[in-house]
Amino acid sequence: MNRIPSLILAATASLGLLASCSQKPKDAAETPQKAEAGFTMSDTMLRELKIDTVHAEPIRDELTLSGQIASDGDKTVKVYPLVGGVVEQLSVELGDHVAKGQVLAVIKSGEIADLQNQSSAAGSDLDIARKNLQVAEDQFHDGLASERDVVLARQELRKAQGNVGKSRKQLSVYGVSADGTYTLRAPISGFITEKNVTDHMQFNADNVGNLFTVSNLDDVWIMANVFESDIAKVREGYQADVTTLSYPDKHFNGRIDKVFNVLDPESKVMKVRVRLDNPGYLLKPEMYAQIRVGNTEGNKMLAVPAKCVVFDKDRNFVMVFKDRSHIETRPVQILKTVGDVSYVKSGLQDGEKIIAQNQLLVYDELND
């Protein structure tokens, strides 16, 4: 009877020993599986990544304004007629490019005819005065005239010469041709941005406005509206990034060169003027423009490229890179994003490496 319990105890001990031996290989098998599950970046993926360095930079502020393109007022000239008359020839149309001195219009004018008659009469008077002086000098030499007669003849000659000079200057100012027409010419090179004249139009110089406006569009202005709450955010010299409806993907760079320190009494906005180059004359007067004004006068803060921030589960993350086997998904707090830069309030340190391209692929691999 005593042998049976002994056998049972021996069998139980043997089963326990077998169970313990089978458990150890199972634990040993789990350890290499965890190591294989760790993420190590392949050579191909590593080549496709872009690594950037976290660094501090001045905090940029950005203000979005609206405005309209305008011609440069310092390179814009309104062309007025100096005389009234009838337009005999109209040489340009709205939008044409003209060179300095190019003929815009030819005008037939009665005023020009009067000037020519006056010039002709002045020339005749000059000839007579010269002849009278010669006669007076001959008679004085022969004792038939007094010295006073010679002096008076010389005065008449100088007066006649003055009248001729005046007539010639007037005709020169008007640009009168030999056939008595008045030629209106472009004062500068540029585009015809305004045209208030038609062929055969009759007008009086006393009550007519400018016939043409010529504008050099090598550079242009933008008159932008600034609301009262944003006045403190603009200053002369601030850089401006300009986009238009016509070229939504093209950015034009300019700067604020004038702040008009008055508010419009009706709209309650202040105007600022942005000056920018106009390559290829893409920007045209009266175009609508959107202006992003930026400045970097604030304190410094850690900054990262905005495109490297991953937003998931109502939080922001960046992928911190140490080496191909050590990549960390780091939650960060973003103060704000201006343009292509995000300013990090917490979560990163100066000098850390982050993945700035294809970071979503790595994020998905680590956080599935």
C-alpha cells in the first residue's frame, strides 16, 4: 500500500519537471521575436529621407492684406494737349507700348496757324528793322541823320529780334511741323494705360483733360488696405509676398516703402504702398492682389519646417532621428505656423535631428 503513493509522487514530480523544461524554450523563443520586431530603416528608405536640424530663429509674424496693382506714380505721365484743334491722326491704342518721343497723335489747330502767322510777321519785322538800321547808319555817315536816329533804329532791331526768338520758342514747344500741325509725343517710354481721345475728335485746350496716360511698368505699386487693429503690424521696409488671381501659384517679392499715416474716413482703413519688380509685365494695373507681410522682430524660438509636423489623434508629432535603428515619435506643442515654418513651444531641443521628408512613411511604420 505504501508503494502506490510513492509512485504517484514520482509521476507528479516527473510531470512537473517536464513542464518546467518545456517552458524555458518557449521563453527563449520569444526574446529573438521581439528583437526582430524592432524597426530598422532600410538603405533605400534612408536614401529617400531628408534630415533637418532643430534650431532657434526669430519668430516671424505674418499679416495678410488685400489691395490692387497700380502703376508707379513716379514713372507715370499724363499727356495734355497744349493747343485745341482736331485730331487728324491717332497713332496708338490703349495698352500699346510706346518709346519716348514716339508720335501719339497729330492735331490740326487754328492756334498753331496763328502762331505761324505771328512768327512770319516777326520775321518780316526783323527784315525791315535791319534795313532801317542800315539806312540810318548810312544817313548818319553822310550827315543826313542824327545819332539819335541810329540808336532808335538799333532798339527797333533788338525788339524785332526778340519777337522772332519768342515765336520760334513757342513753335518749338508745340512741336509744330512744316505743314502747321501739332504733334503730341510720348514723354517717356511705357504703356498707354489711359486714352481719352478718338480720331477726328475736336476739343478746346482750355476745357479738355489729359488725352493719354503713359506708364512705365518695369516696377509697380500695390496699394494695400490695413485695418485699424493691424496698424502696429506694418512698417516701412517689411517684406511682402504677393499673389494674384491671374497667377495663383506664382509669388512676387516686394517690400513696403510707404505707410500713409491717415485712415480713410469711410472705409476706416490705412493704406500702405508695396513696391515690387514686374518681370515680363505680368502684373497689370487694377489687378487684385493678396499680400502677406512678414517681419522677424520678435524673440527667438525653436523652429522646424512646417511640412515635417505630423498631426494625428488631435496631437502634433515629429520624427526624431538618432540613427537608422533609433527613431522616436516625439509629441510637440506648436506655438504657430508662419509660411513654411512651425515654431515649437515644447518637445524638442536645439540641435536635435528630425525627419523633414517622407516622415509619414516612418510614422506609419512605427505607429501602426
